[in-house]
Amino acid sequence: MGLGCMGLSWGYTDPSQSHEDRVTFLRAAFHAGVRLFDTSDQYGPFTNEALVGEALEAVRPEVFLATKGGLVVDAERRTGRNGSPKYLREALSASLARLRTDYADLYQLHRVDPSVPLEHSWEALAALAEAGLTKQIGLSEVSIEEIERAQRIHPVASIQSELSLWSREPLAEVIDYCADHGITFIAYSPIGRGFLGGSTDIGSLPAGDWRRNNPRFRADAAHVNRTNIVQPLEQCAREIGATPAQVAIAWVLAQGDHIVTIPGTQRLQYLQQNLAAGAISIPEEWMQRLNNLPTAVGSRY
């Protein structure tokens, strides 16, 4: 289990925390046993990588740094895609400078750019790996057809996609494909952006929190999602002596030995609870019930 670092600088940022608080948190995460730290140049943009680099520079040989390129943010904070080889080469160089390291352990194409053939983007990432600037390369939010196109050029080390009790789309094909082809699946948002852990009240979220505009958090959808998904999850948690967030993480990990998950948090107590989820075994009866929960109301974005 790793740590998704995005929320420290983008989307979910807690305004009550200072830069020093976030540095301290990342170092505490390392001392708590976290070794995989996942970030991206998009988060901030750029500030999340700089934060991670500052916090972990002293322990760089002991951590696995995963970052991403291929998403760009304009002056109005609108996100676009750029998968051109030139851009990706420049993006990784800039990421390494912010991360205060000579190489990434994993560099991921954050999204496929529809205006650039995937093969061109992947050839560029393969060249970066061959040059030693990243040890491995991966893809994010892709189809099996796209994975196979990349595999013909250079081994795909990982696929990163959202996976949780309310985002189960990868279970249809991608999870099994990864298992059959020796590809690590990195599951982000295993707690459903906090919703599955009990953060279902949109009114309690900070003013700048992007979940305020997320379809699944809007009042009508949130009511149904809480009734259909969160309440059974809470019942399971009570019966096995865990928190709902821990059950949500344990369910994700139970989908395969090739799955790594990167829940995000900004609080050490929640980080410690999340890490403890790795030791939780969900009874078979409850696994079946959780597997058959209704589909979430509202799109992911």
C-alpha cells in the first residue's frame, strides 16, 4: 500500500494546514512504513512534486517515487492533454528537478492524448527508461487495446485506474488482463474520495474542495449512494471490528495479489488506519454482499 499525494496540493487541500505541516506528514508517512509515493506534475500544478521532493530527499534511496506526465493545466486551471514526445521528455526532466532526484522509479502517461498516436508517446517513455531517467513506465486509465499497443513497443509495468466499491469498471476486463500479463494494477481512490469512509456531507467540505462539484456528492446522488453503498459498508465494518474506510481498502486489495492501492489522506491517524487495512480479511459472505452492491449514482467526474 502506498500513498496518493495529490490531496496535499490539489483538489482536496486542507486550508488549515501549512506547507510545513505537509512536509511533516510525508516524513511521518515514511516512518509509518509507506514506501510508494504517487504524484504528478499536474497536481498543483507542479507544487505536489516539489513538496514530495522536499519531504523525501533525505530518504530518496529508500522510497519508490511514481509520477506522471501528459496532463497540462492552463491559466484558467482547465486540464488538457499533451502526449507529444517532446513534451514528455521535457516534462520528466522538470519533474525530476522538482522531486530532487536523478530518476523516477515509475513514470506514467497520465492520460492518452487523442491527438497523438499512443505509440509515439510510448516510444518516448521507453526511450526515457532506456536512458535511465525512469526505471519503469506505466499507463493510466486505458483500455486493453491500448495496453496491447504499448506492450508491442516496451513492457508496461503498471496500469493506474480508479477502483473502489463505487467504481468497479476495471473489474470487467483490465484487472484480469493485468494479472495474466504480469502488470501491476495501481488502484487510486479506493475510499471513493472519502465518501466510502463517511465523508458524505458536501456541506462540510472546504470551499475549494473539488468534490463539491462531483456528481456523486450532489445531494440527490449522495443520498442514494449513502443508502445503497455506504450503509452496508458500515454494517460490515461494525461486524468485523474495522472502519468503513478499512473495509473499502481491504475489498480493493482482495481483488488480486497484483493490486497496489494508494489511498490519499492528510492526517496521520487516517494514514495509520489505512495501513492497517492490509491485515483485514473480509468474510466470504460479506465479500459476496459487497461485490453485489448497486452501481453508484452519478458519473466519476
